[in-house]
Amino acid sequence: MNIQQQTLASIAIEYNQFVPILEKYHLDFCCGGKRTLAEACTEKGLQIDDIIKELEATNTKDEIAHIYYNDMNAEQLIRHILIRHHFYTRQSMPVIEEHLVKVASKHGNHFPYMKTVLELFRYLKNDMYQHMQKEEMVLFPRIKEIAAAISNDNKTNKQQAYISNPVAMMVHEHDEAGAIMEQIRILTNDYHAPEGACNTFKVVLEELKAFEEDLHKHVHLENNLLFPMAEKMIEQSASQSK
């Protein structure tokens, strides 16, 4: 297997079963997906040979997962993101916040970092609501509109900025969300419960870990699959109108 010079994003797309290993070593395949595996390992101080051995131990490439994402058109990918990730995000955030409030109020004096975690997550929660609304009300409809025009071989006078401007904003907001969750992960020592932690403390750390992992997959599908697809479509649409 010679994937040292492949980008993290391409590895996550081509070898879907490797995602848990990338997560394990905090190799950012979503916002930082343009870095090669070798570059990312060097930045993290990881031995590239050890990582490759662990990747090879996961058996052969998962063709089903590979075909599943790469066979999706824009509308199918959007539907998947809405059902799998937007729904999960909206459902999980209030529950996590409620648990964080309990932990911060009961254990905040002994573990003051949990008060900071609560503040960070509340900030993220508000941003994520607005972010998903912008995607659902602005960007996703625009992508569907361009896809429909191409499918019907209709001409369109839409400029590149019609897609690229909102995409740039969403990517920036993805970076911010990822940075906040990274702060939370560092503050909680990789979501490890301290000695004597109550059940709610343990549960919310597991919830935060699951939330970050889902966010990575969510952002990966948008940054590395949907958005490049949309930008190619607007180029194709513009060429049809000439």
C-alpha cells in the first residue's frame, strides 16, 4: 500500500474503513484534508510506518462504502447529509448541552475546565443552528438548481460566485466548528473521565466524542465531495450558457 503521498481527504473517500484510524490519531481528513498522510504524521509526530501498518491491518478496501458515496449525485448527497448529519446534530446538541449544564453546576468547582467546555459548546450550538439553516435555505437549493439545469440541459446565466461565495463561507464556518471541538477535546483530555466522575460526566464525554466524530464525517462529505462537485457543476453550467 503506497498512500503516504495521498491526501487525508482522498484516503477517507477511497478507503472509508480507514476513517476510525484517522480519528484515533486525530489526523484531520475534513478541514485539513488537503495535507498528505506523510505531512500530517510529521506534524503530529507520528511514525508513518506504524500508521501504514495499522491501515493495512484493516484488510482490503471497502468497495461498498467507496461506491456508496462516489455514486451519489448532488441531490442524493444532500439528502444523505440532511438525514444522517443535520438531523443528528439538531437532535444531539440540546441533550449534550443539558448534560454539560448538570456537570458544570455540580462539579465545576472541582473540574473548572467543564465550565469552559459548556461555554464553548453553547457557542458552537448556536453557530451550528445558523450554519445548517444557511446551507438548507441558501446553498443546498442553489446546488440543486444548478444540478437540475444541467440534467435538463438548460442554459443558465449564473456566475461562479453563485456557488463559490456561500461555499467559502461554509468552509470557513466548518473550520471554526472543528477548532472549537478540538479545544473541547484538549480540555477534556481526549474525552477521558477523571477519577470519581459521575455517570452524567462519563456520558457527556462520550456524547462529545461521538459529536466530534460525526462532525468530521459531516464536514468531510461537504468539503471534499459535495462542494467540489457543486463548483464543477457551476463551471459546466456556465459553459452551457455560452
